[in-house]
Amino acid sequence: MKGYFGEFGGQYVPETLLPALQELENEFSAAWNDREFRDEFSSCLRDYVGRPSPLTHARRLSEHLGIEVWLKREDLNHTGSHKINNAIGQILLARRMGKQRIIAETGAGQHGVATATACALFGLPCAVYMGTRDIERQHMNVERMRLLGAEVVPVSSGSATLKDATSEAIRDWVTNVDTTYYLLGSAVGPHPYPTLVREFQRIIGEEARMQILEKTDSLPRAVIACVGGGSNAIGIFSGFINDPVELIGVEAYGDANGSHGASIHFGSPGVLHGARSYLLQDLDGQVLDTHSIAAGLDYPGVGPEHSFLSATRRARYELVDDRQALEAFRLLNRLEGIAPALESAHAIGFLEQYAPGHEGATVLVNLSGRGDKDLHTVFQEEL
Amino acid sequence: MIAEAIRTSKRAVIPYVTAGLPDLDATGEIIRALSDAGAAAIEIGIPFSDPIADGPVLQKASHLALEAGFTLDGLMSGLPRWSAGVSAPLIVMSYINPFMRRGMRETLVRLRDSGIQGVIIPDLPCVAAGILEVCRDIGIDLIRFVAPTTTEERMREVVSQCSGFVYAVTIKGVTGERSSIPPEVRRRVQEIKSLTDLPVCTGFGVSTTAQVEDLLSFADGVIVGSHLMARVMDSPDPVEESREVLRKLMA
């Protein structure tokens, strides 16, 4: 069925938005087949974002773990995460569609910063919805967005995190659908967003595949990435989807005491924010509150393509909790001189589980973002 | 019969009430009061944790009802009593997820057996999960939306799949009171009417007797939700308040 990955995906939105989604789908497919659009996207990624991002051999971490770890350095992109790839792609699309105003949701603030940056670059007004709980714990990104000229709109409803910020962005979109482009940051939401975001993030996997073949002469045994909504994971997975390579998504196991963000592991199929996918919900279909130390993984849903990859067993999804992510954060600082985002630290943290039994294997980890934004949280945890 | 009830009503006002606020017993009493006050039909809203089509008032109502312990089982046990005791046909409004979670067909059958005559699902524009067939099969009306952005081609499709009445959304946006209703809604209602014999009811943003009056000059019915729920949430006597709100809108 159109807009579905197996039984996942779809367009579960108010009627008002349906024509806008159709328009988006048409424009995206026209743009993606337009040489000029692709060239402009590529040159923005090269000259502004700084792509290709390097592939780093984590030598001391490899020694420590007994496996060969390669890091795809999305943390070195302009604005400090993979989110900028998608923000640039979508802003070019918005401009092509003649939209005059951009809205976005953000959790950790990385997508908000990327969107605000893209809006500054192209001179478009920008409103970013952010949960008040996330505003507290990601204050630096809030200031950055404001500095970039964006309006940060606090959302205090529900759990006051990414889930509620996304709902509020959708409500804004329904209201201002004629003039406004909704620049969704993850591989979630109604069709065509999950596909569109994957295509704009595909560059991660394409580069990484070429780089690792060049450096090691072979494909890695496994590709590992953290999964909240799942945009960095789907971006790197898409480069290896047809290869004999293990694809492993790492979900946030939170406090490991029942409060987490692991939708694929513990959820069941349900509809949130326009798509059917694995969802953390109660027996009445009410969406549950989540917890992760990483704001970007603090989300009860997951992109529909990940649900499909899990259901078809093409990818598997593992758990790393807050404490393990914090340990990984410190470890990568000490051994490699790299501060990962707490989101990406979940992917690093999984290596401790993966290494036993895979001695000598080559693994590729998507280091989706840098950890400067998380220093405050990490220091607080140490108290 | 929902369509019949709207057609025969002199002034078809359809109030929306969030179930479980302040508790389910009160909802039962509110429904009776609304029916006694002359409601053409009554929309019962199932609270949902993430109501993306709702403005602040109905979000708050949903949230408070869930906090107060609303459950689907609780609702299901109240419905047969409520529907037997009132003359106005009862309609259930729910986001798709609670229905899917409990099984689409099972939930719809259970609702029908409890005396519910129609359902409205604000986040199901494409008839997925075979819901259209199920509704026809078991004899429950599926009320569908026509939005300000709906194209003519799509309008034909929606109207052909609709039963009970066609829900014409007055504004681009979420539910909630507005000081004025865009005049284009008149033309849209006329357009829908040229495609179907079903009643066409308008909703979103309606709060005053004058707005009801104006909309009823070309539409068959008017849905009032946020205005009613705002008053219910503010009042020490929600049942009496509901009766009063409706009485005023009917005047």
C-alpha cells in the first residue's frame, strides 16, 4: 500500500493536512529527480555542512574492546549533528514549494538548531516547538536557536518533551498549512516524511560504505546506530541495506526500571503522529510517558521503517540504559578525545555488549552528534 | 437514525462532551441533560493522550479525564444505560489508536451493541484497516470530514464513503472557539449538498448563538465542543451548566 513499509506507516492525520502531504510527496519526488535540485543539495552539504564527514578508526577504543571500531563522524558536521543534512534538504524543498514560514519540533535541540541554521541561511522565519522539560535540560541549544533568529515555542502539555512538541507542531501546521512548511526532524510522521527524511540522510550510509571499503577493503560486520525516531540510524542503514551486514539499532532503556524509550523492544503497533509503528502505550491505546537521559531518544514512537526492518528481521534493536550511555560518554572522551552526544553514546555503549563473541570483528558506529550540549547533564549526574 | 434525527430537528445543535469529566457518572448525567435540552445528537469524545486535532480546551479536557481515571471499559459499561435513557442518537468520537489497540471490529461491534449509532475519527482520512466495510457490515454510521483544503475530487470520494452526516470543518486549524467563522464555509456546504442527500453539519470554532444561527441558515446542523467543555470544566455543577449552555445555543 502507498506510504507503508509493510504494515507500518500511513497517513493518520486530520483531513485538512491530506492535500499538503500529497503536495509534499509530489514536490519531493519531482525535486529528487531534478538534477539541479540534487546538485544544489550536494553543494550545500559540501560547502556549508562540511561533507563528507570523516570516518575515524577508534584505535584505543578498539584495543579496549577487542573489536575494530570505526566511527562515522556526523558530530563534525556544521551545527554538530546529522540533523543538518535533513534540515538543508527540506529547506531547499520548502523554498522550491514557495513556503514562507518554517516550523519544526525538537527534543535535544539538535534538530531545532539545524532548522534554525538552515532558516538563517535562506532568510526564512522559523518557529521551533520544544517541550519545557527539554528546554530545561538543553538550555544551550535553546539559546543557540534564539541567536539564530528562531522563535522557540515552549510546550508544557502532556509530558512536556519531544512527543508533545511534535503534536504542537502538527497543530500549528493544520492552522497555517497554506504558508507554512513543517520541517520534521526524524524518520517519523505521516507519509512521505519517513521516506523523505531517509533520502536526505542516506548520504551518511553512502559515504560510510565507500569510506570503510576504502580503508579496510571490506564491509563491516555490523552497523550500529542509536534510535529515537531513527533518522541517523535509517540514514546509515540505507547504505548497507543490500549488504550482508548486521544492522543494529540501539534504543534507550532509560533508568532500566520500567521508564525508558524502547518502543520496538517493549511497544506494540499503534498510531502516533500520523504513522502506525511500534508505540509505547497502555491497554487502552493511551501513549505512555518515556524516559531517557538523552532527550533525543525520549520518545514513545519510532519511525515506521524501523518497525518494518525489525518485523522482517533485517535489523535488530538492542537496549542501552542511562548509566551505560554515561559510561560510554566518559570512555569515548578518555580513549578517543571525542565527546559524543548522549544519544550517540547509546550506540557506543552497546559495543560492550557486542564485543564478547565478536573478537576482531569490524563494526561501524554512527556517531550522530557531539556532546557539548550534554556536558551540563553529565556533570549533574556526577554529583 | 442520526441523519433522520438531524433532519427532523428544528434547530440541530450537536454538543460534544469529553467522556469521564469530572467522572463517568457525570458524563451520563450530562448526556441526559443535553438530550432533554433538545440536542439533535450527542458526540461523546474518548479522551486521548495525544489529541493532535484539538486545541487547548479539549486537550485539557482529555488530560483531566485521563488523570481522573477514564478507561474504555468504564465507558463501555456506561454506554448501554446512557443510550437507552435518551432520545438523541449517540455518536462516539475517538482518535484511531484506542480503537486499533482494542481491535477495530471488536470495538465497533461493542459500541454498536451499546447503542452507539455513529463514529467520528479525526485522524483517519484514508479508510485504512477496512473500517469502511466493517461499519457498513455492522450498521454503524462512519461520519467523515470535509476540510477547507479538501479538493473537489476528494470531496466526492469522502462523501460517497460517509454515512450519518458529513462533517464540514469550518476552519483550517484545531478545535477551539473562534471569534469569527470564515464565510467560505457556506459555499463548501452547498457544494457538499450538491453531491449528497446526507445532512451536512458544520463544526470547529463555534461558540455563540449568533454563529449557530448563521451556520444553520445553510447547514443542517452545528457541532459545539470546546465552548461547552470550557464551561463544564469551569463549573461547580457541570450537569446544570451543560443544560444551560445548550439551552442558550438553542434559543
